[in-house]
Amino acid sequence: SFINIITTDHLGIAIIVNGERWLGQSGLSGDLGHLKVVGNDRPCYCGASGCLRTKITYMGICQEARERICDLEREGGNSELDSADFDGPSYRSGVEKLVEAANRHNTLATGILHDAATELGTALATVVSLFNPARLYGHSVLTEAPDLFSEQGRLMIRKNCLELYSRNLIL
């Protein structure tokens, strides 16, 4: 049994139990994107605000990058990152640039990925608490910054769910 989390332009979840894909009554395993994040007031396309997808999907991360770069420039600072690199509609390339910058220890990029991993790891702790899977897999460009994104996600899972559930969890 395992859970597969897919973070791209969407935030999906696939649940596999005894080798079979578990599908809910709607025909989908689940959706993490519309879990609410405390302190998040960003509007979501669903009509609500505060959805995790506004922080964790490629679009949400690129929005965060644009905002932080603009804030830095307003304060008189400079960034090696260009806010135009984070404009859509192809947000994947912006996230790839952010991951590359974080792997070079760029402070701005590192902060953005750290915060995204914190939010996602906190949500995944809930998933682990609910389903108690043996394995949890993540698929995303974000995992190409393993020392930052993956490790912070692991930390948040272990911090926010029972040790009994996270102790032997394979991430």
C-alpha cells in the first residue's frame, strides 16, 4: 500500500491499497489542492480562498516567486532571478529555474521552496495520519531540490503526525 502525490499544475493524490488503485465515489483517489492553509488568503479558481494549490502547484510557486522578487526590488534589493521567468502559462519552466537557483543556494529561491515544502509536508502529515501508508512517493520537479524540498517535507510529516505512523514510513 502506498500513496503517490503528484505536484505539477495540479496537486493530485493516488492511493494504492494491496496493489489496487483506490477510487472514491467520484472515480478519483483524492485531491489535496483544496485543503485550506491557515494564513493563506489567496483566491482559488474554485471560488474559495486559502486552498493549498494556490501555494504548492507550479502556478502558486511562480506567483510566490514573482511577489517576493517584486517586494525585494521595491525595497531596493536585486535578485539574480527575473520575475518574468515566472509568468505563465508554462509555469513548469519557472519552477525549474527556481529549483536550479535553490540548488545553487540562492537565498530567495531557497526560502520559497522551504515554505512550499513546509505547507505540503504539513498537508501530507494529515494524509499519513488518515491512511497510515507504508510508502509515500512524490512526483514533481520540486523533488529535484532534495536537500531542501524533500527533507523539509519529511521533517514536517514527522513533526505533524504520530511517530507510530511516520517511524517506518518510506518517503
